[in-house]
Amino acid sequence: MDFNEVPVTSERKSKKKKNKKAGNKRVSEAENGESAGVEKKSEEKIMENGESSAAFPPTFSVSEIKNKQRRHMMFMKLKQEKRKQKLQLRKKKKKERAALGDKAPPKEVPKTIENQRVFDETTVDPEDEEIAFDEGTDEFSAYFNRLTNPQVLITTSDRPRGKTVRFCEQLASVIPNAHVYYRRGLALKKIIPQCVARNFTYLMVVNEDRLVPNGLVLCHLPDGPTAHFKVSSVRLRKEIKRRGKDPTEHSPEVILNNFSTRLGHTIARLFAALFPQDPNFVGRQVATFHNQRDFIFFRFHRYIFKNEKKVGIQELGPRFTLKLRSLQKGTFDSKYGEYEWVLKRHEMDACRRKFQL
Amino acid sequence: MQHDDVIWDIIGNKQFCSFKVKTKSQNFCRNEFNITGLCNRSSCPLSNSQYATIREEKGQCFLYMKVIERAAFPARMWEKVKLSKNYEKALEQIDQNLIYWPRFIRHKCKQRFTKITQYLIRMRKLVLKRQRKLVPLSRKVESREKRKEEKALIAAQLDNAIEKELLERLKQGTYGDIYNFPVHAFDKALEQQDHESESESEEEEAEEEVEQREFVAEDEVEESDLSDFEDMNKLKTSSDEEEQESSEGEEQQEESSDEEEAGASTSKSAARGRKRRAFVEIEYEREVEPVSKSRDF
């Protein structure tokens, strides 16, 4: 315990409290004379009382005081002492640093969760050939080889209300070549072959719960992977402060940040294939998917370069965050599908510094 | 003896019947053998000693009949006849069993049977359609995730990340020739030219004095770049974007207190930016992180 650092002030108080403590000890003895644990403690207190004129013995801990108020006070004092010491330490360090000037050792980098992230063995090495080969031949290769143009079909769960409908409309305005269709109680498994027949490349289903969109199923159509996300913090256009005018029809650029593992790469390609390959730079619009600690933040901005070192961005469009729940190999099939990855809360949430994407 | 009228007199009107449910407009009967479900003199199973109903068990329909001869034997009072699954045959069965019975009961039995078959058909159809699965949410988990999301948002510093990425792309030249101000590249080109011309001039000192290196003053640079900027303005095809630019210019001034004049045009701001670049480039960005947004709904 840190109690060796407790300076004199507490001792003074302890002297004042010696009588009280003695009383305490007597009371505690009287109450729990039988139980061995308390007896030991009372013995300790006797010893303490004998020695406490100078300092507490190191085995003392604040939690042993039975009286809540006094315990609380002692704890507060302990905290204050610690804080004071910390402050003194910092001042000292600062002075030393100032004194040394240039020769001072470099500042220590503070630990962040990103710094401390547990190394994931599936992290993609940019030069890995195997991965490059895989990505050349996976389901998105058609898109990345410019063979297909993305066509997105956006729909919802049954009977969408209010916010979900508007969210779908805004999504359709953000993603070029996107169409919104009302669900009308159709089964997804029946919709999918129809979509394939009409040359759609993507199916997006926005799930709604209590008037608010809360889930997203993103299905790459000709046999592609299906990703199921949890959607949160949806902000529609009118809820965004300081926003610009509505997005135009120009194809936006796409920014994908922080997708480092294999799984992250798959998801990133999933997002990338939503947008046409050639963005209209004239439009100056950019859609960002930023992954941070397994949350994917989507933003839609319009940018302008003020000079070659500064750029201003203005948020248009909806914003939302996604969290991946499952990735399935084929198209949407909840019963018999082959799941590539499923969020298992107990395993994956156990470590705070371990992330999947 | 069964005194139907007396029974009805008591339970129907004057006193209490435990199966009766009273509403503002109607009285209902909760007795399971009741054929219509209403509390009427002719529909009450307690006050009619000759009575028949249709009931359904696990998809099978049965005809229950009660006659006055068995009124003294409550255990055997109701005769149960299984009806065929074929609708027409079942109707015939009802007719056969209830031959010589009052019209009302026969009619109501058939009506009830029809209704039951209809809802059974509907149940079977619904099972084949999509069924909604309810997934329970755990409050603790949800609040934990929400908190993690907020922290992740703060750690992400989205605006900075996006701006950095865009500037990198500009540097790498993905935008091609659209933006003409890469002074960086200009400087580099200048430097290159310097090196070249130095090496050249060493060799060809006497010959080429026409090719003099001109160290261009900043003002001139500004003008040329200003004109470039105006060109960029012309690049915007729709008037909307022009308006946008001016409004953007205004709005960006809110963001970066580097440009403090209100309502300045973008060219002016570019000029100021250029001038200031000679001294110190301080970029203040007032980022109002929308953390509060996730809290207010």
C-alpha cells in the first residue's frame, strides 16, 4: 500500500482521533468479540494505537475503519495527499525540463487505447502477396477491375416509419445509382434473385426499431458477402448543425480509414464497391468511412482547398455509425448461411484493447 | 327438471352470471361452449337445455351437442363429434347431426364452423411467411456500447483525419490539374530549375544571359495565383456551387479563425492566406464535437 508516503498532517489528525479510535476499538471488540478476523483487526488497532503517535504501520488500510463517515474522511484525505504529490511531481518535472532545455529527454507518449492495442495476427501487411492475390480474385474483383458499375437497392424492414424513410432517402441521395423501394412484406430471399436479374450489385436493408433505424444488412449481390451492422447515432440532414446545401449528383470520393485486419479489409472493400470507381472531382464531395475501435463512422462532406496546405470541409448529408455484427459468405441466408465472422460478445468484449477490424 | 326460463331470468337479467362480460353497448358470454359469444337468451348454454357448439382443438373441429336427457349427468352432458377435414362433408355432418334441431342453432353452428376453418387456413399461411424474430436487448450492454462509441468518436478526430487524407491526396496528385496552386510543386519546380540552370550556367555562362533566374516577388505570385483561383471559380459549372462557395467561405471562417474578416470572398482569403504564409501559419479550428448530439434525442 502507498501508505508510507502519508506525511505529518494525517498524523496530527490521527492523534486527535486516537481517542476516538480507541473508542472505536472498544466498540468493535465489544460487538464482534467472537469472530477471529475482527479480533485480529482489533489487535492491530491496539498495536496501532500504541505506535500511532508517529505514523500508521504499513498494514493499515482505510477500509478497515468501521465507521463510514470517518472512513470516508480518511479516504478523502488520502486522495488529497496523493493529488498534491502528483502535482508536486509534475511541477518538478516541468522545471527540470525547462532547465535542461534542448537536452531534455523527449516527452513520453501517453498511452492510448490505440497505442496499447493488442496486436492482431490478421493485420494486413501492405506488401503481402497472398492478400493481394486473394483480393484480386474475390467477389469484388469484378468491381475493382471495372467490369461492373454499382447499382444499389435500398429497402427497409416491414412498415417503415418516419425517420427510417427519410434516412433511406438521404442515403439514396448520397450514394449514386441508388434506388429506394418499399418493402411490402416481401421475403428477402425472393427479392435477391430478382435483384440479380435486374443487374443490381448491392442490396441494402435498413432495419427499424421503434421509429429509428437500428440495423443494416449490406448484401453484395451476385453471390457476394453479406454484412450485418448495428446502426447507431443516426443524424439526418436537418439535425446536423452548420451543414451545407444538399449533395449534388456528382459521384463522391471515398475515404476508408483504419481498416487494418483482413476482416477490416473485406469490409472496406464492401464499402468501396458501393460507389462508382471514378469520382467526379468537380463535385468535391467525399464520403468517409472511418474505423475507430471497431466503430465505423460514416460522414459525408464537401471540401474545398483553400491553399495547398489547408482544406476546409463542410458536412452535408446524413451521418451514422456502424458496428459489424456478422459477416456471411454468401447472400443473405440466416439459417443455412456460412458465417465468416460473428460478433461473440463474451469473447470479444473481454479485452478492452483488442479490436477486430 | 330443467327450468330454462327460470335460469335465464336469474342469470340473464336479475342476478350474477360469472360468464357475463358487460360493456357499454353489448353483453358478452365467456362460456367456452357458447356458440355466438354474446349473452342472449338463445345463445346461453346454461339456460338452453338443447344446445350445440363447434369447438376447435389443435386444428381439429368438433361438434358438441347437449340434450335435455343428459342434463342430470354433467360428466356425459356434451356429446362430441369429430368433423371431417373436408369443408362440405363437415357441413353435411353438422346437418345430419343437428337434423330436427332449431334453425337458429343449426345456422349458427355452420357459421361458427366456417369462421373457424377460415382462421385455421390463415394460421397455416402465416407460418409459411416470414416470421419476425424478437431479439432482446440488454440494457447494460447497450449503454456500455454507447459509451464506447462516444469515446471512439472523440478519439477518432474525424475532421482532422479527413482533412489530412484530402491533403495527402492532393499532394500525391490524384486530383491532377484541377487545382493549380500547388506552390509546393511550384517551389520544387523552381528549385529544380535553379539546380539545372546553375549547372547549365556554369557551362554556358557566356552564352545564355537571356535566361535569367528571376526571383519573383510575392505580390506577383499572388496575382498569378489569384487569377488561377478565379479560374477555379469558373470551373464551377452550376451557379449553386458558386453560391455555395461564398457561403462556404463564410462558413469556413467560422471554423478557422485564421480568416477573421466576415464576408470575405475566397480570393481575398487566399490572398490573406498567402501573405500570412510568409510569417506564421497558425491554424485554429474551433471544433465543436457533437458529443452532446448523441445524448439529446
